[in-house]
Amino acid sequence: MIRLLFFKKLTDATCGYRAFKTDIVNNKAVKWQEDWLWHYQFEYYIYAKALKLKYRCIEVPISMIYPAAKKNYSKIKPFVGWWEMLEPWIKVGVGLK
């Protein structure tokens, strides 16, 4: 989905390390203080805006090590948390934000 919306090949848009230049928050096109950006949306919104505005973005892969029991390895709540992660990508990708 990210590849189609942003014309950028990302191997994993939700995991890895990201660093942004501070000037992205000074860009008038980046409305990072909006009320809907208070949970998981914020990080993905900044990433999506960086891609949309053609900031240089480089992936740095990391390895995830999950507990053997596979219990409680994520704080993300199913459905609600998943939507919070997808919402910024969709809104920025189709031009709503």
C-alpha cells in the first residue's frame, strides 16, 4: 500500500529506526500538532509527510526479538492500534492531510 501511495519502495514502514531533520516540523505543510496525532499516528504521519515532501529517507533495518511464549510482545491493540498506524499513511497518501 505504501509503495502505491508514495511511489517509494519500503521494506517495512512500521519497524526500524528513523531520524528526521528538525526542519520537517517547521515546514508549513506538516501540521504535526493536530489533535488526531496523539498515539501511533504521529510517527507514521511524520514519515509519510517526509516521503510526500521528498525529504531524503533511508531505511535502517533492525531485528525484532520476540519472547518465546509470544505473549505480550506488543502494546499495540488489535484493530484500534492497527488503524492508528495505517490512518496517517492513507490520509497523507491520498492527499487528505
